[in-house]
Amino acid sequence: MNRRRFLSTSVAALSTRYLAFDAVSQTAHGSSSLDPSLGTKAVASLEKGLAYLKISQRAEGFWSTADYPGLTSLVIQAFAGAPDGKHRGSSTIREGLKFIRKSAKPDGGIYNKGLSNYNTSIAVSTLILAGDQSDKELIEAGRKFLIGAQRKNSSPSSNDGGFGYEAGGSGNQSRPDLDNTVFTLEAFALYREANRRAETPGQADLNWKAAIEFISRCQNLKETNPESWASDEPAEKGGFTYTPRGDDKGTHSYGTMTYAGLLSLIYADVKKNDPRVQAAVDWLSRHYTLEENPGQGQQGLYYYYFVMAKGLAAAGIDTLSTADGKAVNWRDKLTKKLLSLQKPDGSWSNETGRWMEKDPVLVTSYVVLALNYLCKRT
């Protein structure tokens, strides 16, 4: 099999044939790393988590359920991004990739039971990172599928440029949201960077301008968001909501979506000094906490930890200035928090089950991915 070395996910790096993905012209992992003793503990913790995931893999190659290959893709990324590359080329990854390939559909999507856009976007990112030349046709077909999923001529027009769980149809599953948008933009950013580094021409791309406009319509920032609900009140300014029209929490800013918004801007090559980026980082600084997902309580807590590590690493941020003026070494704080929550069997899970966070496979994948970012050396 023609396999290039498999590196860590998203903004971290591509295969060894490519240089590090330097999003927003910043260092992908910032300029500092964990304290050595804490780093050693973090590596031991993530390896224990990977051991749990290894024994949780089904004989058919997937994890938890065959319905959602995106979940299996996240687990593969967790193994592939581990420090020192000790799991690259393992049978665990090989069998997982076989399952993803078998989930490809004639329309180009990679899914089994619905949530076609969500699963395809994460699977395409994983195949790009795997760097196997035999996956080229699957990647191109998946990209074409995702391009077709970008909303246009919507009613309301505020949905234009975004992506939902489903690539087509109507109802909430196809309604564009920031969470599905960030996963989709990640796939395209990885593809763009892979072709740039390999000096090969890319194929037709999505409408990045429309995507940026959609992202902007999800942010509480009157300067750049034309939606009437956008607020510059101190509690809201700079934060992001789930959709341009809010969600069940209304139009209030909250933690996971603000990190998703920051990452989306990074993937879209929006610059560091852009007011949208600056306002997002300001909101995240003022609302920094590890005790809850700000605005959602315990709901989505582990996804919050995951996107925190991913987003701040991508933005090259070493410290956050909190509302009381303190400078926080978020890497050390987050690492210690994650280690304190690990269960004896190596897994993590959330007692609050919304967004599938009672599933220890999904949550353990989130945490191992976060620890992978935290353990990176610059």
C-alpha cells in the first residue's frame, strides 16, 4: 500500500510530504509546550485512552455504531495524531480506514444512516490526512458531494453559505449550522493545503466568500453581522451562536460555538487582525472556564474541551487574559483537568448525555484528540 506517514489532525499537519499547516499565518501549535513532567503524564493518559479505544473496535473496523462513519473517523484521527507516531500504520487504523472506504456511496458521500454531510466531511478529512494515493477518487467524490451541500438561494437567505447535517432536503437536519460548517471547512482547508504543498492543481472549490458571510451571521458582532439580533452587549459581543437565527438557547453566545466560529475563520484564511477573530478571542478570554461549556452548562462539555485545544492551538494563543485580568496558561490547566476526569478503564464520558456524550468512545476520542494537540512540540 502506498501510504505516507499519517500525522495529526486538521491544522496540526499533513503527511510528511507536506509542511506544517500554518493557519492564519500563525504557528500551528503556538510557541510553548507543556511542562515536561505534565507532558509525560499527558502522554501516559492518552495512551491509556487509546488502549481503551483499541479494545472497543468492532470486528468490522468501526467504533460504537456502523451508522456513523464520522465517529470512526474521529477515532482514527485520535490514534494517528498520538505523539511519536507509534500508532501510524497499525492494524487498528488500517481496519478503521477499510470501514470508511466501504461506507462511500455512489453520490460521493461517505455515510450510512443519515447525517450525510456531517459524516462525509469528517471522513474526507481523515482520508486526506491518511495520505493514501488510492483514496484520491474517494476524496474527490467526497469533495464534490460537499460542494453540492453548501446552501444557496435559501429561504431565509441567512442560511446561504453554510452546511447542515444533511446535504439536501428540508427540516432541522438540513438546516445549516456552525458545527457542521466548521467540520466541512476543515476538509476543504486540508485539501487546499495538501494541493498547495504538493504543487498540484486542486479541483473546483466551494464558495469561500459565502461561507465567511455565513460564519459572520452567526456572531454577536454588529460591526460585521447584519442580522437584527446581533448584540454588542458585554455578555454577547464576539461570541457565536449555532445558526444565524439562534437555536434553542436563542441568540446567546456560547462556548463550543465560539470556538467553532474561531476555527471556521481560521480555515477560511481570515486574518489574525480581523475584528471577527479578535472579538471571538476576546469573548473566549472573558468567558474562560473549565467547569462548564459557557452558556450550555454540562451539555457538550467534552466537545468544548476538544474545540478549546484545537482552536487555541490553531490560533497560536499561549495564554488567555481572563475577565479578572489574570493570564492563564490554558494548556497546563486544560491538561490537568482532562487527566483528573479519566476513568480507571482509560475512558472519559459525560453524565449529561446530550450530543451523544454518554458514549465513552466518542468522548474518549475528543479527549485524546485534545491531548494530542496539547502534547505537540513546536
